[in-house]
Amino acid sequence: MTTALIIGAGSGLSASLARKLHQRGHRIILASRDTSDLSGLASETNAVLVDCNARDRDDMARLFDTVDAHGPLDVAIYNPSARLRGSVETLDPETVENAILVSAYGAFLMAHHAAKRMLDQGSGAMLFTGASAGVKGFANSSTFAMGKFALRGLCQSLARELHPKNIHIGHFVIDGGIAKDPADNPEYRMLDPDAIALSYVHFLDQHPSSWAWEIELRPQAEKF
Amino acid sequence: MTTALIIGAGSGLSASLARKLHQRGHRIILASRDTSDLSGLASETNAVLVDCNARDRDDMARLFDTVDAHGPLDVAIYNPSARLRGSVETLDPETVENAILVSAYGAFLMAHHAAKRMLDQGSGAMLFTGASAGVKGFANSSTFAMGKFALRGLCQSLARELHPKNIHIGHFVIDGGIAKDPADNPEYRMLDPDAIALSYVHFLDQHPSSWAWEIELRPQAEKF
Amino acid sequence: MTTALIIGAGSGLSASLARKLHQRGHRIILASRDTSDLSGLASETNAVLVDCNARDRDDMARLFDTVDAHGPLDVAIYNPSARLRGSVETLDPETVENAILVSAYGAFLMAHHAAKRMLDQGSGAMLFTGASAGVKGFANSSTFAMGKFALRGLCQSLARELHPKNIHIGHFVIDGGIAKDPADNPEYRMLDPDAIALSYVHFLDQHPSSWAWEIELRPQAEKF
Amino acid sequence: MTTALIIGAGSGLSASLARKLHQRGHRIILASRDTSDLSGLASETNAVLVDCNARDRDDMARLFDTVDAHGPLDVAIYNPSARLRGSVETLDPETVENAILVSAYGAFLMAHHAAKRMLDQGSGAMLFTGASAGVKGFANSSTFAMGKFALRGLCQSLARELHPKNIHIGHFVIDGGIAKDPADNPEYRMLDPDAIALSYVHFLDQHPSSWAWEIELRPQAEKF
């Protein structure tokens, strides 16, 4: 049984992904800064829970010790991000530093540890949740722009580096809000987490002769 | 039974698409400048064959008359393109004009006629085969760059225009050669047409809350 | 005395460029579909006037015969474009074809003829007026998107092809309206043609060790 | 007399910029982690030297105290970056964190402090030195990709935020090596620092009706 790791497991998207990957037969590991609300999802998907601050080097090293205890790592997914709004002169510099590290540096840490394992076994996939802020820098959003552009740069670099080594990189540009309750999403104004997850899984199903490294997803009515 | 139209039906990718869409229950219409080699595919997929020069206004109007005779148009796919290599001062201007019209203007003609029908019925999907030349203008490839950039501009414009009206646009950036014989594709150096077609079909399966308009596909070993 | 050719000479930007290039000591050739309004500018800049439909192969061949009669071609500028608005199903296909050819194919014709001359002499510059429509495909603007994306693809391809041969390509993404009367441009809501021309001239002044091929220009208040 | 601040002052590009801005009448402030080699440039350009680690919040706060002692800040330039090569699984995580902070977070700190001052006075310009790594993520260069993509995201966000407030943002994509000795640069294989500086100064000369926020510069022979 191969393992699927989901970091930033507290979101609705992570829950959809956990369910789909569980159905596909993966052993699920859910990592989050605070796993106290995740016991329901964990029992539903038979998942292991790990407390972990994604930007913390020691936490991430420990997380991958846990991963190693559960068999080969087939899929690693990075979801955390820190959004911060405000004009550049008013932002608190310390909060900005933390936000960049959560959005991008934590993703590097995952890639660093996951690549070691996947290169050894000769296969694997890493999927990263980006945002429209990673392809367009909006006013009063300099921090989120830095974090999400950095994440995209990381993924593009990793695709060039790891695709030839049979490790598949996916960067998902989520453009729009994600519905908290998919049943309450009139006119599909928000992205349905299950619908997003369908595209993540498509990347896992792509054949090595025809890999993508990026896709932009948005509601059909979204302006862009 | 809904109809799936494939223009530029003579390629291996078109054959893969025809088979997949036939399996999904669509009535297939295959259009090509020369359909004389397509009788095998046509009988395999129970398809209608139409001779048609995609850049010719009259031909395309006639093609859609045939489409109308076979029920609602659910999927329209545009594959033709004209590549021309050579430094800009050596190219034959008349050949260049024709190449641009085949690569981009024919796609507009399909979109023009298909949109009329899909807007009336309130749904549909149009898929366009692009190339890396549509996102990167290579030396000695000015003609192909013009044609494929124009195609991409058309698709991006149509996505903004038609997605809110429930018509799904897909632009596929094919980066690499397509294998003529998928059984002879060592190390997946070329794109397998069936593997490409899987991503076309994924677009048809996306939920309106999470639509993409573009994806880049390449062999895992391809430099980019 | 070297020659500077300006195609699409009827615009305010072309007038600014003609004056600046005249001041820099170039012999000016102004080409336009209709030169009847250009006699004032021609006498001010001591320019030759040529009637020419930029998308017409014969007209463009004749234009370069005139160019040859006036000495080495140092600078060639392409300004014509055809904008067309409307949803894709309502556009007139014949008008669309003409618009694409004016926006992009005419630029190819200029590049084709100018490259022959500039390659022989071992130097030169070609500058092309693009638009935000060339980097973003807007709804109800599929025709302009095709034309301006194609123009950008042409320029990027030419930059890769001709920069190493000492021919400088410039693609100017004009994002916003151009002021008809610069004295009536409150809060700089529109681009001042003289201000645009300053950046065109900057490209001519760049050193071969540090060439750009593209720049986006917009009013400081413009949303983008 | 207005002030021009150059952070990362130890490079050849910074020396060229210091000379040009000094000639234009600015009071020059040169900041660097190590200013011990900068006394020659400082006396040539009558500059103030400040020791400063650009990613350090306290250092940067102190730097701007010094700036305030020398009059209104008209131009602020950010040059530091940390390149790190190696495959993702081999990189040292602590070194990676530092590199991201130097390439991008220090630029944020400059923007944060400079914006306060420039917004108060109603004008100013901030120029940032990017790299091709900020638009293309290369293999074995994940760290530099993260830093330079983040820098570009910051600049694009700041352009949208601050251009309407009369503060001009410039992001310079330097694609190629910078010549240490411009006299030894056969066939212009590297960028000449004086030639680069010419484009920085062009941004300062642009009119508010026609501002750019980005330009890519490379040797005419550079592949891209």
C-alpha cells in the first residue's frame, strides 16, 4: 500500500483529496498545524494525523519520519498558504516574513524531503495548490503575490528537474473562492472542492508521454 | 444522440479522439481536406465524412449544414495547422498567408458556426489543438508563431466570452512530436495520441465550478 | 542619410515618431492606405509619402521599391491594426479575415522585405505597435486578440532570429487609449504619443549587450 | 537635493547606477552587507556608505533612518540576490531559507520603508533587479526560482498598487551574465553594466502617461 501525504489538511479541498485518494487505495497521512478538528476525516479515510508547522524545518523532518513508517510515498500534496492584505507601507514586516515562508518555503521543504524518497524509488507525484495571485500580482496583495509567485517558480523548476526522473509535478492555479458547502453554491460562483480534486487526480492518471505541470481552474462565471 | 465534430481529422490525435468520443456515445463527424484515407476510421467509429478546407468560408458553412443534419453539436474540435520553416526574408509571402489562415482563421470559422448552435442550446465544448509555438516564438518559425499565437489569443478570448454562457473552451499546448506508432515510442520521447486524448476528455468531464481553458502537455523527458 | 519607414502613418503616434526620427537625422518615408491628410506632416518632416495597403503583397513590394530609392533602411515601424468588436457568432467572417491580415500579416510583409535589406547591410531595427489585446484575450474581442497575439508571436520569433544578426526587434504593448490632443489629457488617463515615442527611441539607443524586445506602456492610473 | 538609495551596492551594475544618478544630481546612499570595498566608488560619487544586511528587519529600519537624514528619497534600487544551485533533495534547507529572504524579502523591506516616504511626498521610483530565473524556473535552480519569482510578484503587485499614486516601479529581467570588465566583452556575450543602467534611467525619464513596470534585457546573441 502506497502512501499519500496531504499537508495543510484542514481545508475542504484537502478533505476531498483525502477521500479520493483513500478510494484509490492509498494510505493517507494528514498533516496540519492543528489536527484537533480532523479526527472525523481521519477515521473516514483511515488516515494518520500529524501536527506540523509546514514552514518549520524540524517539524517537517519529523513529519517525514512518520511518512517513512508507513511505506513508500507515492503522492505528496502541499496546500498551506498565508494571505495578507494591506498596502505595502502598512504591513507588519514580521508577519510578512512568516507568510512567505508558509506559502513557499514549506512547499520547498516538502519537495526536498519527498524528492529524496521518490528519487530512490524511481517514481512519485507532488501536487501544489497555487492561486491566481501566483500569476497576477494584485494591488494591496504584495505578500500573497510573493508567496504564490515563489511557489509557482518552485514548481516550474521542479517540473524541469524531476519530470525526466519520473516524478510528476502539478501546480494548480485556483482562481476563485472554494465553496465551504458545495450544496450551497448557486450558479457555481465558487469552486467545488470535489471538482477541483477531479483535476488533481487527472494529473495522477496522465501518461508519462503527455504530462502537464500546471492547470488553471475557475468557475465558469469567474472574470479573469 | 449528440454530435462531436472533428476538423483536421487526418491525424493520429484525431483518430484517438474519434474513438474516445464514439465510445462516449457521440455521433462522430470527421472533416478533412482529403477524407480518402479516412474510410477505415469512419466505419470503426460510425462517422460521417466531410471534405472541407478549414480556411475556406464556403466549405465551413457547408460543413455546418451537414452538422445540422445530425443533431445537436456537443463537441467541436479543431486540429488543422500549417507549419512553415525558414528565415523571414526567404519565406514565400503567399504560402505564409495561407498558413496563418489554416492555423487560426479556420479555428475562428469553426468557433463562429459552433457558437451560434451552442448558444442556442445553452451548452457545448470547443477544443483547439495548439503547440508550444503558441507560447514561445522560435527563430525561423515566424509563420507558425503567428498562427499558433493567434489561435491561443482566439481561445483565451473565447474562454472569457463563452465560459459564462456554459460553453467550455479548451486550448491544448502540445509540446513535442506525436508518436505515429505508440508501440514504437521508446522512453516516451513523443506524445502518445491516446494519452493526449485523455486530457481532452478530462476537459469534457470538468464541473462548471472548476473549468480550465488551457493545459500544456509534453513527454516527461521533453526539455522546455 | 539613412531611412526610417513608418507604415500606418496616419496615427498620432506615427506623427510623433516621424518628428523624433526626422530630428535624429533620418530620411522619413510615410506609408498609409490614404496619405491625403499627411501632407502637413510630410512637409514638416521632409518625408516621402507612399499609398499602400499593408496587407497587400503587391503594394508592399512597391513600397520597398520606393524605400530602395532613398538609401539604406535603418528603422522600419509597423503601426496598422484593425480592431473589431462583437461576440464571435455575430462577426462577419470576411471582415475578420481582413482584420487579421492587417494586424499581423502586413507586419510579416514589412519584416520580410526589411529583413532582406537589413541582413545585407548587417544592421537595422524594426519596431511594431502592439496592444494589451496581444497579451490578454478579452471577451467580444476575438478578432483583435488573433491579430495582436499573432503580431506578438511574430516579434518574439523575429527577436530570436534576428537579434544575433544585429537587427533589433521591438514590440510595444500599448495598454490604453492614445490621447488625440496631449494638451487635453487630464490626470494622464491616456497615453501621450510623444511619451510613447520616447520608449521607441530608447530601443534604438540600447546597446547590443543589453537589448530588450518588448515593453508594456500604460498610463500610471490604468488598471491592468 | 534628492536622494538615490542603492541596496546591494557591491556589484558592477550598482557602480554604473551610482555614477549615472550622481551625474543626474542625486545624493547617493550605498548600502551593502560589506562596504569595505566601496570607498573608491563612494568618493567618486560623493556617496554615503551604510552597512546593512538587506533581509534583516533591524538593519533595514536603521538604513532608512540614515536615508531620512539626507533629504527626500527620490529613487530606491534593490540589487541583492542569492543564487544557489543543486537538485532539490541535496540543498541545505537553512541556506535556502536565507536565499529566499535575501532575494525577495529584503526587497519587500525596502518597498515597505520607501513607500512610506514616497507616499508622503507624492512621488518616487523603486527599481528592482530581477533575472531570467524570475520568469523561467530552471532545473536545479529551485531556490533562485523561488526568490526571483517572488521578487517579480512583489513588483507587479506594487506597480498596480503604487503607479496610481505616482510612484514608479521598475522590474528589470537581466538575462545573461554581467561583464566584470566591459572592455573585455567580445561580441557582447555579456551585459555591459552601463548599458543596463541606461534602461534603468529610461524608466526614470518615462512620462506618467506611458509608464512601463518591466523590461527584459539580454545580449543580442543570447539564446532565450
